[in-house]
Amino acid sequence: MKTQLRFAALAVVPLLLTACGPKRQPGGLMDDPRTHSDRAKQYYDAGDNDRARQEYTLALELNKKFAPALAGLGMLEARLHNWDEAEKDIKKAIDYDDKSFDGRMAWGVYLGEKYRGKDSDDWLPEAEAQFDKAVDRAPKEGEVWYRRGIVRQWALRLREAGEAYSKVLEINGAYTTPANEAWAKIQKIERAASRMPSSSASAVCRWDPTGPSVPARPSTGRNSPSSPRMPSWSPWATRPWPPATSVRRPGSPTFRRAAPTTTRSATRSTTT
């Protein structure tokens, strides 16, 4: 009886070791957690949430404690408003590898996603503290400053967001192109806002660099610069609209209504 129990115990041990290990083995040179995580981040930045989730899942199947994949998955869950899952994944990333910048950066993005639209004084300081910790861990990492700029922009801190984007350009590494585009648009917003009434300027400042969004438009006339014919941050919004006698749209010729002639009135006066 003792011998049978001993053999049964020996048979169970490999099963336990298999359950505790990775779910699958690498299938090639490019099948590693770092490659899948980097690829997932590209899909995340492009707005392809499904493919980003697939790549993060592949990375975690190879290493369930890989902090960049956990942090990236947490940011993805936050974008989808799955707050509990996002918080759990990001905390795991911090617990497994707090020397990496990914967990602290993801926590700052999580706070921005969750509380955007609310009073930034209540949540932005904590987000900034997390980004400070991420910068301490990776001072030359452009991604940290880029996502910091996005979160600042969600908080409508455009000047501070521009400073973060300019920092990405100083580092001159990853995320230089999107940071340059975002900073250029912020400069257009600031120029437009300086020429508009405060009610219209507040709507212009709600442009979102992470995806298409429709800013709230003030109730003005049909020839208002905030007309839905263009994005509110467009440079065309800073130009006065033409009068009713001429209608011009960007990229189209100008059509002018013919001036009224006096032939009809003269005929009418003759007949009367």
C-alpha cells in the first residue's frame, strides 16, 4: 500500500510542476515576451484594442510576471473602462518588477483614463507623482513623457502637456513623431483660443490626441467657427467666416451670388 501511494505521489509531482510553469513554450526567435509586448504597444497606440490584447496575452503565456505586458494590458483595460482588471494588472506589474518604469507609467495613465473630465486638482497630482517615479526609473524614455503629455492634455493643462511633448523631442528617441504632431496641434489650439471668446476656447481645448472625439460646441450661429464642418482645433477656426454673399470651404473654389440687377425693378416702375 505504501509503495502504491509513493508511486502515485511521484506521478502527481510533474503535473504540479507543469501547472506552475508557463502555459506554452516559445515557438521561435521572435516568440518572446518582449517582442509580443512591443508589438502589442504598437497596436494599442494605433487603437487596435483586439490585436493589442492578443499580443499581451501571448507575452503573458510565456511569462506571467512580465511587467511591461501586465502594465500595457492594464492601460488597455483602463481605456475600455474595465477599472478593476486594469488596477489588478498594473499592481501586479509594480509588485513583480518595480524597477521597471512600465508599472508607474501605466498607473498614471490609469488615473487619467478613469478621472478625465473631472476636476484635475483631485487626481492629477497623484498621476504626476507616478510619472515622476517612472522618469526616475527611465530618464531617457520618451514614452513616459509622451503619455504624460496625453494625461496632462486630458486634464486640460495644455501648456504642461506641450512641455512634456517637447521633452520627447529633446530625448529624440521613441515617440518623437506622435509627440511632434501633438505639440504642433497644441500650439494651434493655444493660438485659436487666444483669439476666441472664453466659451468657445473651452470647447477648442477639449481636443483628444489619442483618438477621434467631438468637442462640445457652444450654441452659436450657423457660420460659427465651431461649425461641425471642421474640427475645432483646425486653423480654419481662427479665421472669420465669409458673409452670406459668398460661401467658401477649405479646398473648394469660392462661389459668389450674382448681385441683384435693377432690370426687374425698372420694368416694374415703368408698368406701374
